[in-house]
Amino acid sequence: MNGEEQTPDQTAPIAEVRGAVKRFAAPEGGVITALDEISLKVRMGEFVTLLGPSGCGKTTLLRAISGFEELDSGEVWIAGQRMTGVPPHRRPVNTVFQSYALFPHLNVGDNVGYGLDVAGVPRRERDNRVGEVLERISLVGFERRKPNQLSGGQRQRVALARAIINRPNLLLLDEPLSALDRNLRQSMQLELKSLQNDLGICFLFVTHDQEEALTMSDQVVVLNNGRIEQVGPPESHYHRPATRFVAEFIGDGSLFSGRVEGPIEDPVLATDDGLRFAVGRGAPIGRKATLLLRPEHLQAAPAEPDAALGVVDATLQQTVFLGATRKFVCRLVNGATVIASPAGAEALSGIAPGGTLRLAYHRDKPHLILETHDGA
């Protein structure tokens, strides 16, 4: 060693899950596989969200990392140490639960300082650190209030303060915003992300709310039936979903399955029921694939033909006013529904339900999800 201060390796995982398997006995008999060979790395300073529908395994995975769930097989490593057999209270993580789990008989100051009391931190240092964290979460002056004297958002802040006061490298959050109303929830999303940036620690956050995941996360882990479907930044899940499940779960969109047909300079996706969608040049001819059309891809078709555009004929079913934008729910000739949300809605706003319209999209915009085994 040369005596210089060593900075943490930001590329090294602060937590790693290797081949995690967890099964539960189903009440009606049989076995439920909650985690099916899950492997995941979480890096220092990231805001990582576990996203998926109820029963996909995200909370089980969080509990396995925190030590509240024992794996049937596989390993959890935190800060370079294997956690097999290490109880929850000895792991270098803290958890914020959905219910907040505050002590009802303790006031705010004592709830926040509880971990420091257990650790035997001297009283003066303990009080100073409680004051610092209460200032950070804007609850100075609330020290003597009991949890039942706080609003839902204030209780959520107290739970966060209690979790971060011991300065963990990894903070686990199990749907902590689910009990809040919409406006407060959106406000707390921004506050949580800001807090995570200020602290510089890793947040591992569980939610089933896709908007929440896209708003807050550096990395999103989409789970389904105990398996990881895709890991990456929010933009990749929205614009380049790896599987049909991810495409359906994240964002609005219309999916069409078929086979890519030539010629190579003008490829199309041909569906079994006769629809033909122009796709980007370079699409793999002969491959089975699913085409994803997002609402913002679709615009009113121009009067003059354009080889760069794909065009579909539709019937307007409904116009949905969303304040800054409008969505136009349309039906194609095969009965499929598409949703258009053009940048300029004026060209479509004069069409009444039942009226016909032509929608266009740039052929390079839609995303093709290729089938891995299609017999081609």
C-alpha cells in the first residue's frame, strides 16, 4: 500500500445473487417456484428496481438478499462476503418495508435512532446523527410525535430515515410507496431518487408499477414467473424490449406477430391474417418476429406517398383526452386495436368515432422482437 486513500470500485457489485432457487408448497398441493435460477449483480451507487406482476418473485428475491428468506439453492454475496447462514441483523443492508414497520410506542426521534441505540452509539453522537437525518428528510420539529400523529408521507420518511441512519451500502425497499395517494406518491418518487443521489448508496427497490420503475431507476430488472426477462436501463425496456412479455408489461403498444418477407430493400412483417407492416431495411428475411408499435410512432398519414413510411388503414373507435396529449383508439381491418398518440393531434382531432383514417409510421421506428426458435 502507498498510503493513499483507496476509493471504492464503482464497477464491482455491492450485491450479487448466484443461481438463486426458492420453492414454496402451494396450499392446493404441488410446488410454486418463486425463484428459478436467478442471477443478478447490483452495483454501488445504482438505483435498481425489481419490476413485475404480483407473484413474479421480486419480493422473494428482496427477502433472500436481506436474509428473511432462505434459498433452497444458490448464493447471495454482499460487499464481497458470502451471506449463507448470516442472519438479517448481521447483513450490511437495511430494509424499508411496505408497512413501514415503525414502533408505535416510540416517537419519531427514537424510531429513527433505534438502530444507533442497539449499536451502542454514544448519546451525543446518536442525537447529532438523528438531527442530521431528520433535516435531510424535512422532519425537523417532529421528533416528539408518535407514528399515529403523522401523515402517510411523513411515516414513509421516518421509515427511510431509520433505514439510512446506519449508513448501509445497500438499502432495500419493498413497495414503500404503495399506500400513498397518487400526488404524494409521485412527489416521493422524486424525493427518493434525489435522496439516493445525495447518499451515493445503492437502492434496490421493488414495485409492480411500471411508471414508478421508469421514473426512478438507473437499471430495471423485469421478472416473470420467477425468471429474469430483461435487465437494463429504462429506455431499453421501452424502446427495445427483449421479449413479448416485456413489451406488453411496459408502456402502451400494439403487437403483431408474423414472418419477415422480402424483398430485402423493402421488407415487411406479414401476419397470418393478411396484414403487412413495413419494417426497417436490414430486417432478417424469413424470420418469425413480433412487431411493436408504440402510440407515439403513429401519425396522420401524409397525402403524398413516402417510401420511408408504413401506412395502415383504421377506424376510429374512441378519443381519450389526457390533458397535454390525446390518444386515439383505432381498429384495423382484422379487428386488432392500435393506439395512436401523435405529436400533433390536430390532424386527427376532427374525425368522429366510426370515421376512417390512415395512420403512418417511420419504418425504422417499430421494434422487432425475433423468435429464437422459429424453425426457419
